[in-house]
Amino acid sequence: MTDSALLATLRSEARDAPESGIVEVFNYGRGRPGLIPLWVGEGDLPTPGFISEAANRSLADGETFYTYQRGVPELREALARYHMRTFGRAFSPDRFFATIGGMGAIQIAVRMAAGAGDEVIVPTPAWPNLAASVGVGGARPREVAMRFGNAGWTLDLDELFAAAGPRTKALFLNSPCNPTGWTATREELQAILAFARKRGLWIIADEVYHRFSYGAPRSPSFYDVAEDDDRIFYVNTFSKNWAMTGWRIGWLSSPPALGQVIENLVQYSSSGVAAFMQRAATVALDEGEAFIAEQLARARAGRDIVCRGLGATGRVRFSEPAGAFYLFFAVDGPSPSGSSTRPMSASRRAHPSGKRARGSSAFATCARPTRSRRRRRGWPAGWAASRPPARRSPCWRQASRCAGFPHPARAAAGRDGSTPWSAPWRAGRRAGRRGTVSA
């Protein structure tokens, strides 16, 4: 049987899942000397020692067996305490469920809310995994383009509501947003919740970056306006706040009445999160506030450096992000050589030839030049030039349209005058060794 014939036997939802531009960039740049990696959404600090030590103690105590599918009681109680401190009201431990990362929480939420033939509304630009998770589950993402103007990024609620049709079962809302930094106001959340209640829709609230807020201790949340039994799935992760991206542990919050359904879905997917990881997560929640404050201060400093540097060029369009730790921007006009333009960065990865360094190609990329062209222009052989993957998720295409930005392949070919680009900023350990701050 040929490869194509074998692939044809698969379910279309699996076969047609879009290749991840994030993974492509990660794999292409992994291990290349002299690069500051900006291809995934994570900081540059390792997990704090007090968190890792809790995992070590658990392993030493022999906690290597199957455990609670919903999460160990201590973790669920710690999640309730964390939410009470953060949102100023009591929470029941019964509404929290341990998952394999934030993606595990998203997958479970999507499975409960939508299926074959259904639609889920996704505002864009967005982290491409949101739309892809909907498609893998058999539903269809319906994208609503945000707008970029003098007020920065805005979401037109009339357009959002108009996108809901007879097949719409849920809507995603990522606030603060990856990659734009857009953050919903309390009033916007109230309006969205009122519409979802009226239409009987589920809301999948991705509030992963709720502590990375630069105008307040946290961003507005559906927790501020919703009741405990509202149709809202809150997805979150330990990855960002506590520098635990490689641990793969997150949580899902939902009305407690869904507990048995969620337990079943955990059992039939991952069969639970390892106990030692849950012990580490418990300590992170109870003892990690100082580390979160350090993370936020570093992110704020990085944001200010990058925005100041790009703003000084006079050629870059962007809105200073109110939350998260990304910058989504466009560089206007061709370079003097006539080639496509590049983002400006304090990083050594920005090569003097005028081409750009390796960023998050899930949101932007340019065509990879041939080896002969790289030699002719004097680029170092190990420099990681970008290339568009064979297939992009529809979320990327919508992101470029909604921002008024061209598709990167066209920009690289010289048919447009601006290039969108997104990357997290870092000001710390890895960048510090090179004496730079990367964008």
C-alpha cells in the first residue's frame, strides 16, 4: 500500500489536521548556535527550585502509581485557594480538574461543547492551536477578524455575535490574547456572557495569561461576571506563571455538575496526571506568588525595551500590548535592496543583511532563500532563515487578513510592503549571556 493510500484510510479530521508552524520553526532552529529561541511561548527561566523539589520528594516517597483522574485532592484544594486569592471570592475544589497541560484542558472542553457538524467561533489573530483543536474534534472553527487601528486591537462584538449561526455551539475567547496582547474589558465580557446565555452557547475561556497584565494585578475575567453554573469552561496551565512549560500540567474549571463527564474523558485520554507533577503544581500555587511577580517584572521590562526600539525606527506598526508577553507588529516598506522588510531587534539574531531572525512562524514567516543566495549575501551558514510550511491552519490566513497584513510568502516575494511578525520577548538568562535583549 502506498503512503497516500494509507493516509486516505484515516479520518479526515486527523489526516487534515494542519501542520504546526510553531513546531516547524522549533525543529528547524533547535540546537543552532547563536540563536535566541523565540519560537514558543515561554520565558527563559527554568522552573524554580522549590517547585522541582516538591516533585523530587514525591518521587522519593514512591508516588509513581495511578492516581485520581480528577486530580489529587490537595491540588484541587490549592486551586480553590489560588482562585480565592486572585478573584476575591470562594471557590469549590469540585470545579477544578487536573489536565495534561492547557492543551489537555482545551481538548476536553471542545469534546464536551462541539462535535461533527458544529461550529465554534474563534476571534483572530489567535494562537493556531485553538482553531486546530476544534477541527481535530470534528467541528468547524468560524473565525471573526479583530481590527487594528488607532485604538490598537479591538474586537467588534456585533461582528462576533453575527457570526453565530444555527450550528454554533461555543465560542473561544483568549484574553489576554496570544499573539496581540488584546485584553477584554469587564464590560465586553459581560456582553459576551449575556449573548452566550441568550443563545445557549458554551464559552471556552482561555485565561492562561491572566496574571500577565500590565495595567492591573490581573486581567478582567469571566469569573468577575459569571455565576458558578454558567456554561463556561475555563482553561489554564502552570506553564506560563510558574515556568513549567515542559511539565505539561494544567487545569480545567467547569460547573461541578460535569465532574463525572470530565473524569470519564480524562480516563479515556490520558488516564490522569502523574502524582509527582501534581505535588509540584500544588507547591507552585501555594508558594509561587513571588516568582509570578518576578516573571511579570521581567516581561514588562522586555515589552518596554522592544516597543521602544521598534517605535524608534518609524517604520513599524504595533500596539503596545496590555497583556500576555508577545508583540504582533508589521514593518512597512521595502528595504533599500528591494527585498522584503524585517523586524528590528536588539538580538544578535537580527542579521545585518536586512533579513530577520527566527520568530514564531505560526503567525508570520518569509520564504526561505536558497543556499546560493545566502552565500551571495554573506549570510552565515548556520543562520536560521524562515520558510513557509506546506500547510497553514486557517487561523493564520485569517490573522493576516484581519490585520491588513499580507501573507508572508507574498511579502517575501516583494509583492507587498509590510510583514507581520510575532514573538515573545525575553530579558534574562539566555539573552543575558549574549549581552542582548531579544524581541
